[in-house]
Amino acid sequence: MWVSMGIFSCSRKRLFTSNLLRYSFRVFYSASSALLLEDHVFDCSPDKVEVNAVEINVIDNISVPRKWYRIKNESKLYPLIVKVYKSLSWEVAREMRFFNAVNRYGYPHSIYAFRIIVHVFALAAMEMEVYALLRDIVNYNREAKMDMYELFQSLLDSHEHAWRSVIVCSMLMKVFASNKMPENAMDVFVQTKKIGLKPNIKSCNFLLKCLVEANRVNFVRSLFEELKNSGPSPNVHTYTIMMKFYCNCHLERDVDILQAADLFEDMERNGESPTIVTYSTYIHGLCRVGCVESALECIQSLIHENQPVNTYCYNAVIHGFCQKGEMHEALNVVEEMKNHGISADDYTYSILIDGFCKKGDIENGLRMIEEMELCNIKPSLVSYSSLLHSFCKSGLMDISLNIFRDLGASGYEYDQFVYNILINGFCLKGDMDSAKKLLEEMMSNSLELNAFSFNRLIQGFCKQGMLDKSLELLRTMLQIGLVPNILTWNVVANGYCIQGHLEEALKLINEMKELGINPNSYTFSAIINRVCKDKKPENAWELFPLMIKNNILPCDVHYAILIDGFAKQSNPKKAWILYTRMLKAGIKPSIVTYTIIINMFCHMNKMDEACGFFKEMTENGLIPDTISYTSLIAGFSRIGDMKKAWALFNEMLRRDCSPNVITYTCLIDGFCKSRRMDIARLLVDEMNRNNITPDVVTYNSLIAGYQRLGDFEKAHNLFIEMKKSGILPDDITIRTLGMHAGETN
């Protein structure tokens, strides 16, 4: 006689199960595996389960499936099911992995057998075992590129006993979520609800958390609304996850502090009490949107209501004030925190030190270090890093190096970040030898190296014209197995271009590709710019097909460099052809491109065309800058139309666009040529009031203006004034005054 047992509660009375199954298999051993494939064998509906007893249903007649003998001969999967059912042992279940089962017995048999094993563990509430089995099945299906949306139905229990699949559905949803398959996880959630089941809130929270981390905004909002509308009802953890979603910044979305505030009302309606994590997350959100004062008020309200507050909450506010540069307020918050019995920690002081150092207040930064030591708080390397960075920025490399060495002597373990601060400091100062010694020290101490350390050195050597040392560092990177990033290559390519080694720069592109690094737009910009500086824009134009071959579409920057090259070569025709081609390619001109075209027409004295492009530029939403205004002012001054030049100058001032020395010099030169020395002199006075120092060109224009009027004394006085200001005369000055080179002294 065969007996069927309802699955008991989570206490797992394995001895009882084992004895029962031994009796069953002794009577009907030959049919046992086949029977395990029938739904009624695992029937354990709630109405058949009692707290202290297991109702046993006797099945008088056993119907063995017709295909039983073929199945038995083909597979040993089903005895495995029996062993799992008897023992509920994970070790037994792992005797055969799903991948091996499919390879040996095929997918249909394997998925059917493992479905039973999954449900055996699920009915015993062994969630971790269910999760592990489902993870193996999902991984196989993903590698085999099978339709994941069909997996739900394959693992579902019979429709009349669908309630037994709740744990399976919850765990499947969790497996998909943890494997970054949000669409599939959401599908399981939807399908589970369709068959009248509710996955547990714990799994839903896990899915929600994964969706938040993946920034799947639409999925996050729809899942949360579904939980609120049809369950399972959100708990405090659900609301805390949503609080993090609204309060944390992301590349594609900002903090939504209003939505975050609304969550508290939702929680109150649903009878959920916020935790310290919920509140601290909200406080951080307030600080991120700049509402630091509101965040502090929130903390004070919590303390007044005897709600828990921790250092994490206060640190957010302290950081907020430091970000705003309000160090006095930050220190007041620290005092308030201490008054409420909450001690400042290492992170608190690190925030303060960084805040003071960013304001250039190194003295108070050092004072914070002393205060930490008085409070028996050991400053972290992060705390010292802010000080080192501040000293390096101020060029005080000797002090930085001394602190660095003292830290090592005190038992601190140097990391890559601290070394990079010092290397960057020495490179900024131009002390490349000291920077290189630090890099070599890093290598001898077997510290992990990154491209940043090498990039700063390579860039520094290139800037000093020592390309050979840059290349030596590049070879060192490759020897130690550190693949240079695109920035490194671009620095070297630019170094080649600066020294005029264009062939080597082009060869470098092939070397990059061999290492799997594709050149980018900047790589070609450096080469095109160098070719144009060599007054060979025709050769630069030939690089465009090479760019396209490397999947880099020419952009506005490349066209602007070439257009400028042809314009400076007095070849406006080719410059105009390039401009029209750029427009046909659908590339919108930038303010730089427009300024180049405007400047080109100004030099050709075609002021109507120049003004037309200036107008077009503003109509396209581009705001004219100092250079574009100066180009037009210079053009009108050159042709003697000072009325329009003066009008543009005033328009420039109205738009808060600051004129520079070139702008003033163009106007002064125009008025001098128009014999309006009074206005020219007024402009010089205005320059002085605005702390803009006249240059040699400015003085040359003024001297020539007084010479035209025959006022040679004023011209000579200007020459003396120029020399007193430390401005050396040039050949034009000497010729204008009719002097010889030796007479300038």
C-alpha cells in the first residue's frame, strides 16, 4: 500500500519522513520514482496540514505511467529526487548539477526533475537551497541563450496547487534581480500576481534595491506603486530603499527631495515607523540639494522627539556646510553634536580638514589633526591626504615630503592615492626628477600602479620638451603590464606633434590599435593642429579619411582647426568650401568656428559678411564672447568705421562681456588713426582702472597717433612711460620714433 504525506512545517522532522518513505519504498519500490512525478505525491495543501500531526492519505490504486520503463532506463535523475525527498539534504541535491544533467539526459528531463527538487526544498521552506538551484538553472539558460520568459512556466507547479510555488516565484525573482536581469525579474513579479500569488516582501525589496542600483527609474516607480496598490504591502525597508532612490544623485537624475518628503506621509498612513537609516538618508538628500539648514533642523526635531540620531546624520550636515565654505557653521554643528552625547569620529574630522584645506586654511587643518590626537582618534591617511594636497597646491613640496616621510615612520602604510598627490605636486612645480623618484619608490614597494601616476610624469616631461623621457616611461608601463589608457597615448601623440614629429605621431596610432586602444577625436585634433601650424592645411585635410576609417567622424573642432589653417594661409576659398561641407554633414558650427569665419571676413574688409555671420551666431543661440566681439571691433577699426566699432564695444559691456587688452588696443589704434587722441587716452585710463595693462602694441598705436599730429614730445614721453612700466620696445616702436636699435636705452 502506498501512502502520501503532506509536507510538515519548517521543523523538518526528517526521521519521521525517512521512516515513512522507507515503508513506502519497501512496498512499491519499483514504482516510486514514477510516482514522484505526480503532483499528488507532494500534495500538502493547507487544509491537510495540522500543527502537531501529519494527515496520511492512503492511495489504494497505483497507476504507473506508460512511459515509466523507458524513463527508468534512460535516466537516473528520478532516484536522485527520491534521495532528496527522503533526506532534504543539500549535499545529495548537489550530486548532480543542472548543467551536467542537461548534457547527460537532455533539457526536458532535467528541467522536469529539477523542478520537483526545487519544490521539495520550497515546501520545506529551505529558501537558500531553492535560490542556489534556480541560480544554476538560470545561468544555464542564459549561457544557452534560451528564452528566459518561458522559464517561469517551466518551474511553476500545477495550476490547482499553484500556491505551493510562492517561494519558487520569490526566489526566481531574486535570482534574476541579483544577476542584473531586471526585465525578467519584473516579468516573474507580474506573472506571479497574475496567477493570484503574492511574492514575499523580502524578495520584492531585494528586486526594488537592485532596480534602484541599476537606475531603472520606470521599473522602480512602477514596482513601488504596484506594491502599494495590490501588495505585498511595503514595509519600512521598502520605504528606506525608495528614500535612497530619491535622495541619491545619479548621472541621469537629480535628487528629488519633494518625493522623498512625501514618503514619510505614506509611511504614516501605512503604520510604518521610519528607522534611523530612513532619516539619515533623507538628511543626506537635503544636504545634496543644498538645504543644509533644513537638514540640521530635521536632526534637531528628531532629538526633540527622542528619535535616534547618529554621527552619520551629523556628518552629512557638517559636509554640507564645508562644501559651501561655511566652516564656522560646520564647527558649530560639531559642538552641538558633542553636546548631545554624540562623539565626532575620524570621518567628521576628515570632512573638516578637507573643508579648511580647500579654503586654503592649512593652519586650521593642522589644528584639527591636533584635536583628533587629543581625543585619542588616530587620523586616517585620508585626513592627511587633504593636507598634503593643500601643501602641494601651494607649491610647498618640502613640507609635503616631510609630512609624507613622517607618516611612513609613524607606521602608516602608503597607498597609491598619497603617492599620486605628491607626484602631481612635483610635476606642477616642474621638478620632474623628484616626481620620477617617487614613482620608482612606488614600484620598489610593490604598490599597485595606475595610469594616472605615469600620465602626470609623461605630460610633465613632454611639457618640458623631454620627449625621450616620456617615451621611456611609456615603455616602462608596457613592461610591467600596465596598458596605457587613451589619455597617455594622447599626451605622447601631442608631444610628438609639438616637436614636429608627425610621422611618429601617426605610427603611434597603429601601436595603440595593436594594444586594443582606439584613437579618439583628441588624438587626431593634435595632429591636425600641428599640420596646420606648419602651414600645410592641405595635408591635414587628407587625415579625414583616416579618421573615418578609425570610426571617428570629423567634428566641429577638426573643421574649425582646418578652416582656421586655410584662413591664415590667405585661402578663404578653401576655408569656405570646408565650412559648407561641415554644414552638409549636419555639424553645427560652434562659437569658435563662427569666430574664425567672422575674423576671416574682417581681415578681407568684408564687414557686411562678418556682421551677417555674427547675427546668425546669436540667432542660433550662441552667446558672443570677448574674441568674437574683438574680431568685429578690430575689423571696423581697421577700415576706420569707429562709430560701429564703438557701438559694438558698448554692446559688449552691456552684455557683461569683459574686454581684454586686444579689444582696447584695437579701439585705441582706430581712434589714433582717426586723430581722436582724446578718446584714445580715455580708453587707456579705463584700462588702468580695470587693471588691464597696456602692451607694446597699445603704446605703438598711441606713439604713432601723436606722431601723426606732430606732437613728438608726447610721443617721446609715452616711450619713457612704456620703459618705466617694464614693457620693452619692439622694431615697430623704434621705426615709429625714427630711432636706431642702440638708442632705446
